[in-house]
Amino acid sequence: MYRYDEFDTTFVRQRVDQFRDQVDRRVSGELTEEQFRPLRLMNGLYLQLHAYMLRVAVPYGTLNSRQMRKLAFIADEYDKGYGHFTTRQNIQYNWPKLPDVPNILDHLADVEMHAIQTSGNCIRNVTADQWAGAAGDEVEDPRPYAELMRQWSSLHPEFSFLPRKFKIAVTGAASDRAAIAYHDIGLRLTRSANGEIGFEVLAGGGMGRTPMLGVTVRDWLPKDELLAYLEAIMRVYNLHGRRDNKYKARIKILVHELGAEEFTRQVEEEYKRIDAPRVMPPAQELVRIKDYFAPPVYEDLPDQSPELARCMSDDADFAQWVDRNVVAHKQPGYAIVNISLKPVGGVPGDASSGQMRAVADLAEQKSHDEIRVTHEQNLVLPHVRKSDLYGVWQTLKTHGLADANIGLATDIISCPGLDYCALATARSIPISQDISRRLGDISRQRDIGDLKIKISGCINACGHHHAGHIGILGLEKRGEEYYQITLGGSGDETASIGEIIGPGFSSETVTDAVETIVDTYVGLRQDGETFLDAYRRLGPNPFKEAVYATH
Amino acid sequence: MAKKITGPQILTANRLSDGMVVFLSADGTWRASIDAADVARTEDSASALEARAATFVQTNEIVDPYLIAVEETDTGAVPVAFRERRRIAGPSVQAAFNGQSNGSLAFAG
Ligand code: HEM
Ligand code: SF4
């Protein structure tokens, strides 16, 4: 994984020292809240409804066991023994005390971590596929390019004062697990007709109050032209992007207003003016970065493990878990293990310190010391020998981490909502828990099949509800929470924005409505048809009729 | 300038040290419990509450003070706004993690 160089180390330590001084001055009254607020936000510290919240960055969602143990230590020492993994592949602590925060940051710096919120209207942390470097369907590991873009953008004065924040996601596989169509810029490593690897470039996607899908501006871009081409996009955006209205300043609005064709034309025009070789990093720099993401040293193994096959036929629960939670690895004899943080009725994404330590131990012993955090609020052991799977599963089971529900109805994404978040208009976690309990029976879940339910507690859409097969948005009307349901959203390679099906539901009836929608699908599906496929074939009407007839 | 109010009001804020939700009580302390909150029933007394809260901002004990409308019931003041009721109750999930409902956490003001 990426290791800090001397510059990074010094920088992070200096920021901790600075913040310690700022907290001291805040507590002593030398700084007012107005002066202190932007400083604490820059360090990932928010004031939520009931307490402070510290958001710790996990670049590319990659952690080693030492880092995970440190996160567990912080949860015990400075919080209430747990942490919350988020759709941004971060971890949030919900109860830190202000005077403790500099100490927490010092502990994080010990393991090359920080909470520096790359906030403001700049290019934010680049995100990547959580199975990067391991996935069987991957053309190339996208993370070196993510890191390259991070370095390029952080050093680029021209892009520090954009009209609005800017997010880039990159995937190396045909299956899109990084939701690239929902980012300002989305990149997919793909092969051209003659087998050469390059990027498909999308621009203009986003969630929030005006959800939009990115459009493809280039089908195929040679890899070494990446930064020059991005620079062309950024220039067109910088020139036209609306600074007069915060809600209209995102690139998605520009792409939408100009039209995809005109936007693309302008980008290509600008691109011709750019001196590409000047923008290119020296070849040895990419090699240096790639070294950080070098694959672990795998053992030479046969792809089939007779031991695994035997355990699967002996233990049906284990076989179910393998079926849902384990996916193909590039390397013969290895597998990717997805650890569900979605126990039936639990809080999506929460993990106790004990669970964090258990995962750290497993990573150290069985997964080349690597852990990933997914944007679906789960964890991953990316490099596990197939013959170790049974043992790993047994250990996970003893820690309440063996739910075999990845991608099923109870694998729900939920933002913190009105249980924690000061911007929320309604609660989201209790709704997810209620739905999870209702649909929790594992044979029922398996019968329903692939289903993504996503819940946000306000229009900011942190819970990605626009991309949910079933999306739920919590709002408030006349002092009551109510929930708007959207259907047919998707964040994958067939991305689509969910459509509102009709009037919202109360907190008491929203779970019934979701269940009715699911049952309607089960009644109408054809052989092997997933919920999303069925919705795309049938349209909203049968679902509307079912839901509004019974409510 | 008198504060325009539509009904009884209490004053709430977050404690600087840990962000905890607190209410200004009649004895001049900030308490985690709403039970002892000083209720303003006139515009003048609402303004007075705000003025008192401002002094605690000056002394860096609390941040973001504001008035909230309450209904006075037999069992005490209850916020009108749903958001405020939730804010007082603390997370409805993980009761064990929830330190908010413990009304004994007063601190001197
Ligand atoms: C609790 C504190 C939080 C606050 C105050 C907060 C605030 C916001 C705001 C204001 C936006 C909209 C920004 C914009 O559209 O320009 C936003 C977007 C977003 N938030 Fe949060 N958020 C919080 C927690 C979370 C959590 C826990 C997650 C992950 C589960 C998350 C994930 C996201 C994502 C992915 C977006 C981007 C949506 C887009 O593409 O426009 N946020 N957040
Ligand atoms: S969607 Fe709204 S309620 Fe949920 S975390 Fe984001 S800002 Fe808070």
C-alpha cells in the first residue's frame, strides 16, 4: 500500500501540532467558534447533533492490521467502543471530546493516518474500486492512477479554487463498483480493440439534490494522456462553471446545460491546446507509485481447493456464505472475502473495537495484512487462500461478522440521518433496521436475490439513495418524518437514477411499502430476473399500483 | 430589540468541550436535562435568555445557542419541532451508547 514519504510524514505531524495549538486556543477562549470552525472542519472534526464527530480518511479504502488496531484503540480510549464505516470509505467516530482530538490525531499519525478533510472547493480524495488489485475481472489495478491524480491535483494551484468541490472515481474492471457515473469525473480502465489499455472518461455525474449521470466524453484515452486530458476538462469547467449559485456550481450542471456533445467538443478543443508531454509525470514516477501498490507475494496454488469443496458440502451455512460473500480473485487459489457489517437489525457500517481487532488479526494471518473498506459500508479481506476460507469464516462467526448477505436485501446503505447528523431532516438508521428485520430471514433474502436498498436522511444523499434499486429519502413535513421512495436506481456499469414512485410514507408505513414492492417483484419476475431487471422491464406501474392500493 | 416569538421558548446550545446538548436553567447553569430549563413566555424574557446565553459563548462554555419553541405539558416542556425532540432524545439506536438521556450531567455555569 501507499507509504508516507518524508514529506507526507512531516506534513501530517505539523498539522497535528497546529491543530493541538488551535484547540488549546479555542478552549482558552483566544479563538472564537467562528474562527475555530473552519480550522476544525479542515481536520475532519464536525459538530453534529449531540456531540463532535471525527471523520478519519482511509485512502482508497485500504488499511493494514496495525492501522485497524489503532482504529480499535481509538474507539475504546476516546469514543464509546465503536466506529462507523461510511460510504466514503472513511471511518467516523461519533463521540470524541474536543480536548482529546489532538491526541487522537497523534495516534493516527503513528500509523500514517489522518483526518485532514480535503475539504473546500478542490479536487477531493480520489476513490477506487474496493477490490482493486485483487478482482478477477480487473484489467489493471486503478490505484496507482488514483494516487497519481491525488499528487497532481494537490500540487496544482489552478485547481485549488474551483467553483465547487470535485470528486473523481476510478475503476479497473468492467463491473463498476466505484459508481463512476455518479462522480464529477469517472474513469474506467478498459482495453481497446487492439488490446491496448486506456481510460474511458466520464464527466458530469453526481448525487445531492440534483442527481445526474456522467456522460462519456472519451471512449478510450491512452493511459499516458490521462493528466493532460483531465486538465482540459478542468479548464473548461473552471472557465464556465457557475460560481454564483452553490447548487448550480457542480460540473454536472455545466455538462447538462451545455449538452454532452458541446461539452465534449470544448474539452477536445482545449485538449489540443495543452502541451501533453509537459503535464505527463515522468515515467519513473508512475513506476515509483506502482511499486507501492505491488501485489503481495502469492503462493503458487492450484485454483481449486478440495478442502474448500469438502467444507462447503459439509456445512450449508458456510456454503451460503461463500456463495454471497466470497468472490473471484485474479490469483489462482485465492479469493476475496467480503465481511458484512450489516447484521439483521444492526446499524449499517458500525463495528465494535473487538470486531475491528478480529478483522485486523485475520488480515495479518490470512490476507497479506490487507483490509479494505467498501463504499457499501462493509469490509474486505482481499487476498485469502481458498483453503483458509473455512477457518476465516469460523473466526468471523464468533465475532458476529459472518452474515451471508452481501448484495442482498439486508445489505442496506444508510447515512447517519437524524440520529447523529445536524443537517438531517429525518432518521435513516432505524428505518434500515426495521426493513432489515422485516426481510431478514436468510432463505427469503436469498430468494429475493440481488437488491440494493439505500437510505439518506436528507437531500444531500450521503446514503446514495438515488443509486438504490429501492431508494429511500427521509424528509420532514409538519413536524413528522416522512419517506419518499424511488425505484430503479443503480450505481453500477448500467447506472441509472431512481424515480420517485409517488407520495411519501410515514416512519410506520415505509417498511410495509418496501415489503410490498419486494413482494410485487417476486410475484412478477421471470426466471432468473433480478429486481433491477424486472423493474426495467415492467416500469413503475405495477409497483405503484401495489403500494398505493394497500396504503 | 424584543424577540418575536410564537409561544414559550427555552434556550439550548452544545457544550464546547464535548458537544453535548445542554439547556439553560433558571439557576444559571447549563444542564443536559430539559426538565430544569428556564422557560421564556414573553418576548422580553426570550431576549433575556439570549443575552444570558451570549455571556456563556463569551466564556467559551457553549457554542451555537438558540431558542427553541416548546409546549408546556404536565410533565414539563416538550419541543415543538421534531428535530429538537430527536436532538434531546439522543440517537434512537444503540441506547447503550447513548449518554444524552442521563439528566445528571449538569455543570456549573
Ligand atoms: C454526519 C455528518 C455529515 C455531514 C454534515 C454531511 C454533509 C454533506 C453535505 C452538505 C453534502 C452535500 C455536498 C454537496 O452536494 O455539495 C454531502 C454529500 C455527500 N456525503 Fe455527506 N455528510 C455527513 C456524513 C456523511 C456520511 C456518514 C457519509 C457516508 C455514509 C457521507 C457521504 C456523502 C457522499 C457520498 C456525498 C456526495 C453526494 C454527491 O455526490 O453529491 N456523508 N454530505
Ligand atoms: S444525507 Fe443528510 S442526513 Fe444523511 S448524512 Fe448526509 S447530510 Fe446528514
